Amino acid sequence: MTRIDGRKENQLRPVKMTLGFADFAEGSVLIECGKTKVLCCASVEEGAPRHVPEGTGWVTAEYAMLPRANRERSRRDVSKLKLSPRSAEIQRLIGRSLRAAVDLTALGARTITVDCDVLQGDGGTRTASVTGGFIALAIACRGLVEAGVLEKSPIRDCVAAVSAGIVADAPLLDLCYEEDSRAMVDLNCVMNDRGELIELQGTGEGRGFTLAEQRELVDLCAGGIRQLLEKQKEILGG
């Protein structure tokens, strides 16, 4: 099928990553995937939550969309100190994905919070948050090493994410909003640089899908994630 932006079925949207977008965060990047723009900032605090073992660190994430990130104004996510269900689900996904990249014992008794704020949403905000959030996290960990706080970075794997879906019975990589809104099947995939799956979210929006279709979508995502991992390593200098 002909895509709205002329891309091939297995082609990512243009990706741009701007390091140091926020001056005061221990790690920050503005990630742009097509028209989707997410600011990811990593903050380091001494001490870890009480639920983690003594001497072990923690990585968590928060996610929010600005009111005019979409085509129509939305209410701010925090209402009476309660997140919207969508934002809560997405930030748990981001947190799980980023923790999978870190040796929490090597991090020590400290917490890294990665804030992902969507400046503009055009599909794929959660996957862009994972990909950009990892860069912010890696920079923050590098800073701990450079400051002599840690002997080596606790990062053990690079992690990136992308979406795929079935639109008009055609499997497509990295859906923009117009495609996502018409998708029969939507799938979000998180992988590390060893080719291992970290998280897989697949939903039959308009119809069910077969195991063969799921595998085809995962293969599309794997190809896109390999490209994103290469961009991550390039911008991080290795």
C-alpha cells in the first residue's frame, strides 16, 4: 500500500536526537521520530525506594503529554494528583524497559528517574520515550562514572523500541497518527542490542491477528530497532 508520507512498509520515520536539550538534568535528549517529539530527562538521587534490596538501586520513569501535544487540547495528566490510566500504563512500560538495561546492584543505593514529556504526539510516543529515555539514562550513568561515584557504568544493554501495525491488511513499521488511528492491529516492541525481547504489547484493534502476523510485525520491529540502536550508539559515542 502507499503510505501517507511515502515511506516503504519497513521504513522508519526520520529520527533526530538532540543531546543536552535540558541544561540541568544529569542526562537529557530531545528525540524526534517524524512529527513526534519527546523530551527525556534523567535525574539522579541518592537513596533507593524501601521495596528494593539494601545496597541496590532503582530506575523508574514518568510520562506525560503537554495539553497541545495532540491535534486538540487535552486535559493535563495530573488531576487531583492522579495520573490518567493511559499515562500510568505507559510510564510503567518505560520504567520496566529501562530497568532491563541496568545492573541495579552496580548502580548502588540511588534512584534514577527518567521524565518523558511529549511535546508533540504523532504516534509512537511510548516507543520514542523508551528509545530517548535510554539515551538520557546512559548519559546520567556516564556522569556518575566521570564524577568518581561509580567505577564503571551500570548499563549492561542498549534498549530501544518501535511500533508496527496492520493497516488495510498491510503490515507497516513505525506508524504515524493517521496510520495508527486506522490500524486493525497495533504492536509495540522493546528489544535490547542482543536481539532479545524486553516487552511486547499487541492488540487487535479492528480484528484478531494470527501468530504468523504477529511474527511478521515483530520481525518488522526488530529491523527498525536495529537501526535505532545504531543511532543510539552513534550519538553516545560507541
